[in-house]
Amino acid sequence: MWRLLRPDSATVWQDDEVVARLNWYYSVMTDRKPAKYLICKRVEVEFSGEEELEELWALHDKAANSFKELWTKVREGLKLEEVDAPSKSLLDLKVELVKRMLKSCMFCERRCSVDRSRGETGFCKLDSLSRVSTWFHHYGEEAPLVPSGTIFFTSCNFRCQFCQNWDISTDPLNGVEVTPRKLASIASTLRREGCRNINYVGGEPTPNLHVIVESLRYMEVNVPILWNSNMYCSLETMKILRELVDIWLPDFKYYSDECAERLSKVPRYFEVVSRNHLMAHESGDMIIRHLVLPNHLECCTKPLLEWIAKNLPRALVNIMAQYRPEHVVAREPHRFPEIARRPTLEEMKEAYATARRLGIIYEPVS
Ligand code: SF4
């Protein structure tokens, strides 16, 4: 059916550049290769759970190297069935690590250090429970991703004054509670129904890292894992995700920290988000989303596209034109006059022209 609703989701694969840049994702999507989380389950790690945190991270770093070796062999043709399943795996170690991280939460760079396992809450207002507001086959995502098995988590670690999903991003209780087993069941069903990937989004998926990672323990279905995030993850979270995510769908909104602080209430935006994009680019396929904000071409869009062209040459970029004033900006436009309108056609043309000049591939996914 999706070929009727979104014919570009089929024709996009006739583009050699897209196939080359999303090669790993395509292999998993078409069941030619196993998803990275399934490879993680075959990487042996010996640990008891009594170890100190530093010791667990040292074991994790070592196992991440073993993962790399196995992943290379799988890409070269090794079948995962030929590798014995260990009694404890890299995925089990990641589950243990995220449980520890939850006790002094450092999932994102806000590093609230609250013990969410005991009901404390930080900036995202979430305790240890995760809630999803909805999940469905998403036909509005980029062509290579459609239909996307999208799961919307509540709450967020940003406060974008123009948020288009503010009903779920600002209200952590706006959804149904999901345990790791329930989440695994939702994801497996979405794949069996024909979704090309499992798309963890929100709000923001990062505060729900512990439930997402543990859910993979209860899944066996082969499906690309997609991380659809504002990318304000901590370094530790990126290390957890690196061996699990098959395709990244990160937002890259701002080049200017002043704009990020004022419009999304986020400190150190560029330092954190650029670091995480670099790590993601090294570890998997990616489609970057850049939402063009009115009057932000010179401070954000143009220098950001320059940076992407220079530092993330394999990434596809979706230059998004759909900004509209929402949430606080719609209610109080006088506080944010420069973004209290949609981007003009001229602004969008300028953004596209900049991307073309820099050799950024954006048309197939826009
Ligand atoms: S996920 Fe981020 S915002 Fe939420 S408690 Fe943890 S560190 Fe704070």
C-alpha cells in the first residue's frame, strides 16, 4: 500500500547515491543482513553485575571492539547463525549499564544526577517509567524510511518554544506506560506488519534509554533500529547506542549557541550535538534533519550546512521547510518576532542553493 501513498519510497532506491550512503540500513531493511542489536547479542562479555561502574565501562569498551570485528565479518558474508549465542552478551552489559546510569541520570548532557530508579525526576520530569503517546506506520517520514514503525515517547529534555509536538513533549503523563516487554511487543508487531524500521522518537527518546535498550533483549525480529533524536545525548549514551543503531535520524537545528539557548533552552548546543553527530557518522548510516527557521539563515542554516559538508560527508540531509509558529511562539509572538512566521520561498531557495553549492545530497529525501 505504501507504494501508492508514497511512490517515492520505492523509486528512491533507484538512486545509486542513496543506496551507497544507506547501504547498511538497506541491507537490514531487506533482511540481507542482521540488525546491529542482533549482532550485539552474539558478542560475549563476562561480568557478574557486582563490578564497579568504571570496570563495566572498561568491559564495554573492550566488547565494543569485538563487536566491530564481528560486524565487519557479517558485512563480509558471515551468517550470524554460525556464531554461538553466549550466556552473557554485549547487549546484557548495555542493559546493566543503563540501569546504573538511571540511578544518577546522565542519559543526556543535562546530567541531572537524580536517582530516577527511586522516583526522582530531573529536567525531563520523567522517573523510571516510560510512556508512549502513540505508535503507528508513519507515511510522512523521508522516502527511504516509509513506512516507518514510529513510537512516540512522552516528554523531552529540550524546551523548544516553537515545538510542534508540545502536547506530548511537555506532558510526561500524556501516554500509556510501556515496560521493556511491552515495547518489544509493539516493535516486533510493527515490523511484522511491514514497517521498514523501528523509529524511536518523541518528545525525545533519550530519557527512555533504559526501557528501549532492555526491550531489545526481548526482540528477535530483524529490523533496522532508528534513533530519531535531538542528539543532546551524553557521551555515555552515545557509547551505548553506537552498537545498536542501524540508522540515525538526528535533528541539527542550530549553529549558534545563543539561538539554541534562547529558542530551545539548551546550553552548549553545538559542542554536544556536533560531537554526537560525528560519533553517529562513524558508526552507521544517517539522514540529518535541518529545520529552516525564518531569519536564521546567516546565523544557523548556512554555517551549519558548511560544517556538515566538511565533517559529515556521507550523510544525507533533509532540509525541512515545514516550520510554522506553534506552542509559545504562537501564543506570544511578540516575544519571538523573528520566528513568528513561516520561512519564505526565498529563504528556502537560499538554503537549497547553499546545500547544492556545498555538494550536499538532499533532494532524494526532502
Ligand atoms: S534524561 Fe536528561 S533531562 Fe532527563 S533526568 Fe536524565 S539527564 Fe536529566
